[in-house]
Amino acid sequence: MACPRNSITYNATRCACGIGQLLNRSSGSCEIFGWPSTISTDKDVNYSVISFADNLFAFDRIRKFTQSQAVFLEATLVMLLSWLVFCFFLRFTKLGDGRNVWFNLRWWITRLDVFFSTRHWLDDQQIVKKRKTELGGTLSVASWIVFIGLFAALLYQIITKRTIEVHNVRATGSPDLISFENDLEFNITAVSDMSCSNLRGIGNVVTGNPGFSEFKVAALSSLGSYACKNTTSGPTVNFKCTKCRLTSDYIYISWHFVDLPDSPAAAVGFQFNFTSKNGDNKKHMSFVSGTLRNGSILDESPVTFRGTEGNILKFNLFPRIYHHLHDLKLIQPLFHEFIPGSVYRDTTLLQASMGRSTDGILNTTLFINYLSAYIVEIDHENILGPVSFLADLGGLYCISIGIFFYLLVQCEYRIKKLRNEDTVFRKIRNRRKALDHWDKLRRYVAYTWDCSILVDDAIKTTNLSGICCLTRPSTSSNSSERGQSIMSNKKPNLSIEKNVIPQPASLEMSSFDSASSLAHGDNFSNKKSTTHQVSHSEDDSIPPPPPMEFTEGSSGSEVDAMDIKKKFQLLYDYNVLLREKLLDIQSLLNALAPKASSSSSTAEHGA
């Protein structure tokens, strides 16, 4: 049978892998054993029960992602910078008339000024006023972001590090040691191309200190059960002890492997796993595991273990009592030392050793040192009370506000424009509200009474044509008839078509009722005589319209209602006069029309 690639030969016909190499059966070649030397152990106690939720939701990855406070601080920094950049670019937008979206955004930022509304820059000897500015709102929200981020980091610290583990070491007695009943399991694998067929010499256990009377040799079955199973890494020796009560401080268990045809007794390393469980409470366990390639110094140079000198693996067992876990009594295994035996680092020496029958052995010894003189008592003490928590919370609050208060004072001290920026927003908002309220009031007055009251203001307003269409039907019969006559006799004035002047209509204000009755009694009684005199005047030319100069009332700031009624009556009379003139002209035209037709026909006959 052909030898694998990269292999060495011995006894002229045998093949074996070189220093630190194993046979890869799939590729048919010898390859270097590349596992690093590692030792791992538990920090406290671990759960031995497999959790379905942990496997389904991958809680380990979440714990690794949130294993420090840096995650909360980084998220806080990102949110803070995003908010400050947003507010910075928002300040360059135009406020306009207070109706655009940018003004609304900046206005609501000023409303968020909750921390610094009464702490802005103030001139000397002035009353402190509650001022809400855009800069104050920006820094107030920034303070909230920083405080919430620091508070989340504080909560994480409280959850993860709210207690400390206290270890107390005390001397033990015989009753304490007897109460420790643990299930111990030890697995050690000789990383090699061997199998359990190479195993020899297992079955005895040595207890006690050599050279003293307690040194004894007993059958391994009296202490526990053992077995050997083949794995892909090599033969694994398994030792179990159920409800062990260790009575000796020193325990030695030895075995060895021998040469077989085409399977020399050689190994390139050792793997071990030592676990301990409580007999009554089996959901907690303590363990230690690792891989060894070249002694306790964890050297990574490739070697091959072979020869009569034994390879010793030393372990220490610590009895522990966990008071915070209902006085759980658990033995803690810890790896102490690995003493290599016969080791080969040169290929020539290994090849010569494989040719000697005296070197065809691999000795392994498990040495357990039970530190029964002392017991370690473990308990958790809470280091964070309500007073300290409130103190930390208040400190974070003061820090988050103090930082941005300092920035606010510096900005307003160096930029004087920022000291009164709140007045700009208030003026724009008040002006917009005043215009909105004035439009509502004007529509109400025009609908309730008449838009003629707003004539002076209507000339300046381009939207008054729509307002004047909201004339409400009058409830007074006299005023209704008078309004209809005025509307029927009123002629449109094309010269002021752009600035629409509303036509006089019914006036229903209570203050005008008395004036209406007086004006109706005085002027309307003489309407016919006045009209008759004007129409039968010798002067056929149309008189000029009556003047519309109003006299001020008793208050000096408003026009008298009686004067307005008189002027309206004069306009009415003037319209009646114009109508009569128009009727006269129309009748004259109607009379001249037959004469013109007869004269034209006579002319035609004469021709």
C-alpha cells in the first residue's frame, strides 16, 4: 500500500506522518495540526440547559452588539449632530409672511424652548421675561437628546453592573466537604491517527500523597465509570463520577497507548473538557476546556508526543458555595499545568524512535488536586441604592443642561442679533393673526350690515368685490324698498372699475335706525317738490352731482350717521333727476323718429 504524501518511513516498510502532522484521509496526505493552543473556562456558573429561544433569536449576537455603553453614546452623538445640522440649515430659510412651512417649523422650534426660556441674554436693569427663541429651542432639544442618551447608558450600567461579586475564603471542616456532591465528567482526547484499540493500562486510580500512609491504589470503577470512544480527532477517554464525594486531596488516573501495525503510538496534541454539575440543581454547571500543542507555555511550534515519559495534565478543584443561588454547592475545575513527556521536534529523531520497540508507547496521566482545606463563598452585593441612583440622574441632568446653557450664553454674547430674535417671530405671527382676524371681521360686517361701511378700506383692498357680494337680505321692509330703488337707479361708474366701490344698500345697524327715521321724515317729504323744481328748471343742462364731503361727528374721529343718510338722499334725488332727463330725451327721440321717416319718403317720391 502506497504511503501518504509528506509522510516518513520506518522499519523499511512502515509509514507515518512527520512532526506535528496528521493524516487527512480525504486527500490522502499528511497535514500540520493547525488548532491553536487555547484554555477557556467559565467566569461564574453557566446554564447547561439548551435554550430554544437563544438558538432561535440569536441572543448571543445581541449581547455582543450591546456589550458596552459605547453603542448608546454613539447613537446619542448621531442624533445630536443630525438635529443641530437640521436646525442650522433651517435658519437660512425665509420667514416670509408667516404662512410658509419654514416659518411654521422654526416657530415650533421656538416653542420647544423649555430649559432656557427665562435664561436668555438680558440687558441690565430690565424685568426678566419669558422668552422662547429658536436658538433656545434648538439647544433645549439637544439637551434632551444628550440627557436621554446618558440616561440609557446609566440604565445599561445599572442592569449589567448593579451588583458586585464578593468572594470569601474560609477554612473547611469534614461536614462541609461531605455536603459537596457533584457530577464530574472528564474527557481527554489524544489528537492523533490512533484509535481506542491502542489504549492500554486504564482501570486503576491512585489517591493520596505518595510516600504517606493515605497513598492508596484502587480500582477506577470504585470511583466512577470510564469509557473510550473514537472521534475524528483521535481516541477520547471519558470518565464520569455521579454524586462524587471526594475524600482525598490528590487523585491520579493513568493510561497509555501502544504501537499497532500501521498505527504508531504518537500524538500531536491533547484536547480536554472537565465539567462539574450539582447533583440536586443540575441547571448550573462549571467547566474548563482547552487545546494543548506544546506544553503550558502554549508554544505553537509543531511537536510529536511519543515515548516512555508521561504527559501530565494537572487540574485544581475548588469547592464553592453560591449564596445568591440558594446556597448552590459546586466544585469549580481549573486547569493548572501541562507537563509534556517525551517530545520530538526533529523528523530524524522521530523516525528513529518509531523504529525502536521500547519507544512504542504514549503515557498520559490525569492529576487532580482537590483544594479541600478552604471553601470559597460567593455572594452578590448591590452597590447602587435609590439615593445614589437619584444622584447620578441629577448629575446627568445638570451636565446636559449646563453644556448647552454655556453655548447659548456664548452665542448671545457674541451675536447681538440673537438677543431679540424672539420679537421677530412674535411680530410676524401677530401680524398674520391680525390680518386673518380682520378679514373675518370685515366679512362679518359686510354680510351683517353692508360693505358700504367699509368703502374707504375697500378702495385699498383688491378682494372687496368678493366681500361685497355677501349682502344679507334685509328684514326691514322700508330699508328693503329703499335699497331696491337705489340699486335700480344706480349707474355704474366705469372710471373706478379697478377699485370697485360698493353700491349703497340697506343699513341695519341699530345706531342708524334713529337717523334713518329722521332723515326719512325731513328729506323724503320734500322729495317731489325738490325734484319737480329741478326738472322744470329753465336751465336744461344737467347739474353737477352733489358734494360728498362728510362732517365729523361729535367724537371727532367718526362720520355722523345723520350726515351719511343725507348724502345718500341727495344721491337718490340726483339719480331721479337723471332718470327724468333720460326719459325726456327718450320721448324726444321717439317723437322725432316718425318725422324723420316721413321726410325721407317724401324725398324719394320727389326724386
